[in-house]
Amino acid sequence: MSQPATSNYSLVSELPTPALVVDSARLDHNLAALAAARPGRTARPHVKAHKCTALARRQLAVGHDAFTCATPREMIGMARAGLGADLLLANEVIDPFRLEALAALDARVTIAVDSPATIAAAAAAGLRECLVDVNVGLPRAGCSPADAGRLADDARNAGLSVRGVMGYEGHTVGIVDRVERTEKTATAMAILAQAHSEVGGEIVSAGATGTFDINSVATEIQAGSYALMDSAYDDLGLPFVTALEIIATVISVSPSEGYAVADAGLKALGMDHGNPRLNGYQVWFCSDEHITFGPDEASLPAVGDRVAITPAHVDPTVAYHETLFVTEGERVVEAWAVDLRGW
């Protein structure tokens, strides 16, 4: 459940740092933009990007009532929050205890399968619906396209209803050049379309924030980062705006060396997509607890000043934190628990 704003923190300047802040108006802009382009069940927002049931309720409010999850804990949390109308675990799981917990939920649960072992585990746990996960070019989970039809038959023989296919074109979603991104997405989706013709079912689940408007094959798009955004996706020229920042406090300044240090480092920032963005400054590097930066257009700050950092990858960044502070200007209006953290 969303938490009311705590009386201890009514202003952004009062927040203990590092703190995740979400601009309410920018968030609403992003949610409305996807809802206009992909209304209702044509989008299945991925909650791994924000891990927050309060934010998921904002997504539901604009008409998206089906959700994608990455972990069993996300599935369980969403169901317990009353957001279980149609949940997809877009990940292979073989842990029998976790699978049995999913089967016991008061929710519609669909699980991805890509092998006889994952099919057997899902059926044994009492799960009843699945998508066949197909490798469309990203060397991660997903069966060989040639095996998709056979696996669908295996799943039906095991008592599972096969709703369709899933394939993630993760190797294309971050390509900055739109023409190249479009071409490579089309190649990946041609593979998925062929697999779907052999598997059957009403669902072709794919996509991400970076391909939400160019993937013409998917019946539903699993966009996640669009809600909060990050600097990597911001470089693609999408109709979404950065709604999340990390507020950090400058704790040390070295005028003679031309740099400053703030209290948000590797333990507060997802770094796999590169350095975060700090407007007016050049980020030199991040260490465990610190971000070191020098002036670009701005002058050196003073100890005690606050800076706003845009992470390069929103998903792991949010997972490091316990709370999203929702703001309107300088006012903190709500504090949302990042309640879907963990596995």
C-alpha cells in the first residue's frame, strides 16, 4: 500500500541523502503517454523497473491492469496488493516452493517456460498457464525458435494452457539510432512471429521502453523504465521524461584539484549502463559511497549543497532503495515503499 508523506520530511531539502525522488507531474506525463500509445492490454508494464505497488496503482489508474514481473516476490506482492488481474512472471523459475506459492495466489498467474524442466516444475507446482519464452537474439533465457512448437505441445500435455509466446529483443532496445533499432527489432520479431505460428495462443509478449512504438508484432509491450526513465533511455528521444532523480549531499570539495564529492555511489546507483548524469558537471567516477565530479558549465558547489543525479539505469537503482519520495516542486507529498524488492 502507498504510505502517506511522513511529517518528518515535508520538503526535498529535508530528506536524508541519498534519496530517490519522483516528480509527480513528470510521472503522470509518462504514464499518460504510454496509455495513449498502448492502451489497456496492449501494454503490460514491467514492475521490475520500480518495484513499487503504489506506482503500479498509478499505472492501473490509466488503464493498464496486466503487469509483468521479474521475480516471485514481485508476483506475490502485486497479488497481495490487489493487483493480480493478470500477472506474467517473465522469467524461468524451477524452485518448487516459490512456484507453489505462486500457484496459491488469488491472482491470474502466467509463467514463462523454455524447457521440459521448467514446464514440469510449473505443472508440478499447480500452475496452469504459461507463455513459451523464445530466444529472439539476446543470449539469455528462451528456447531455440525451432523448439517452440514442441515445447508448447509438451506444456499442453502437462496440463498447462499455453497463452502464446514471449521474446525479449533486449539487444535492440537501447540502440540510439532509430533506423537501426527499428530494423533489428523487426528481425527479432520475425523470429517470434514464426514461433507464434507454431505455438498458437492469443498473446505475443515482447518489447520494452525502447521499442514500445516500433514493435509491430507484439500484442502487448512489456515497457517498464518509461514510468521513471533514466539517462540511457533519455538519449533515445522517446516521448517520456526523466521523472526520477537521486538527491545527494556534497560532503567534500577540493578547489585546488577542481572536484567535489557527494554521498551517492555504487551502493545507490545502477552503473551497468555507465555513469549517471549530473547536469552542469562531469562525473569522474563512482566508488562505494561517493560520486566524484568536476565542473562543466556549473561552478564547484560548497560542502552541504545538494545535487540531483539522474541514474543511467533505473531498475537496479530503485532496487537499492527502500522509499520513493513523490514530490510536487520542493514539497514531498507522498512516501512510497519500494515494497517489491528481493527475490
